[in-house]
Amino acid sequence: MGGLLRSGDQLQCPHGGHVRDLKFSTRVRIEGQPLVLGPFQSPIVGCPAPDPCRSVSWVTVSPRLRIDGQPVVSSTDYSLAEPTGSPVTAASFSTRVGVH
Ligand SMILES: [Zn+2]
């Protein structure tokens, strides 16, 4: 399993657009930051592509770690930007906490 995404981590499409309005856990934090919960569809803003990415949809989310019944998003989960089909990746994520 990869690192877990925190609220301060940036999710980006390959063109540099940013994912907004992520869902967070208010109960579990890493380094003081809430964890990102999935799956969800969130808007992408600032994509400079001629046919810009508008939203992100999660294709896979690990079912192994859940908070309040919702899966926690990790760096190995796979997401796509709509409507371009480009992969959305995290610019940074915590590698310091794994699943115990
Ligand atoms: Zn884009």
C-alpha cells in the first residue's frame, strides 16, 4: 500500500489543474491533517489544456482501510480526469503512516 492522502496534499491532472472539494475525515489525522476519503467526484480547476479536465472520478479505491465506512484514499488508488481520461496523481503524500 502506498501513502495516504492528506488534506494538504495536492491532487493534479497531468496539465497542472488542481482537484478541489475533496472529502476529509474529521476523526483521523496524519501530521495534523485530515485524511482524504473516497470515492467521490470532485471538480478540477485551472486545467490549461485546450479541452480541459473538469472533474475527477476514482476508478479504484482500496477497500482495506475505512473510516466511518468510507474508504481512505491512498497514493496507489487510481483516478481519472473527466472528460479527458488523463490520470490524476498526487504531487505529494504521506509515506510515514501505513496500515497496521
Ligand atoms: Zn488537465
